[in-house]
Amino acid sequence: MKKNLHNPEHEAFAARLRQAMKDAGLKASATQLADSFNLRYWGEGITAHAARNWMFGVSMPKQDKLKALSEVLNISPQDLLFGPQRVVHTVKETQLTDSMGMGDTEMLRQYLQLQPEQKRMVRQWVRMSLAFQQSDSPRLDRLAQANRS
């Protein structure tokens, strides 16, 4: 059976994958992608060869792997699969900036000027801070209540 080597859908996915890797601060390395993916994915991991096939449009990940891959790269599975949906994001960004103060808007402007690796570090710090805040919420509530007494 002969393989179809030219699949525009797979090639477009591969281009989006490589760009998402760059935006996430990953090198264009199949080995690094496979390692990062395997740290996040709970099922049977992938090889560097499988990651290379994704990166060059030979194949595409199945749905469960696509979800884990999108988490690794901080991009939605839909955007990775089909490209960004500009209209939806524009509405969300407008709603977000309407509720932001000047300090938040300036911080966002500065964030957008960062290099991809620094953006990745900021996103990780925010995720960890939010997780810490959520895990400490009951304790903080008790402290606030004790201070009111």
C-alpha cells in the first residue's frame, strides 16, 4: 500500500505545531517535544519518531494525544488543529480589557513584548500562584475570619 506523502491538512497542522512549539519556548526538536509530551500524558508515551511525524505532517495525533499536546504547548486543541479563530478571540479580548484597570492593561502590554521563553515562564508562575491560592483558600478564609473577630 502506498502512503500519501502530500496531505495539505497534515502539513498545515505541522506548521501550526512548529509555531506553537516556538511560541511555548520549545526548540524545534522532536526529542524535546516527545519528552515534554510524555511528562504530561498519562497513557503510553510517544517516541521522538512519532513527534517528528507530527512536526513534518506525516501523521497527526489522535484526540487524546492532541489534548495533552495542546496542554504542553499552551494552545487550545481547536487552534492547534484548525488555526486560531480570530473573531472569537477578539470578542473575549475586548471583554477582558474592558474589565481591566490601567495597571493590568500596562502589564499585559509589557507581557506581549516578552520573548516566547519568558512568556512561558510567566504563564507557569501564574498557574502555580493560582494553584497555591486555591489550595490555601480555606486557610486564608480562616485567617480573615480570625482577624475580623
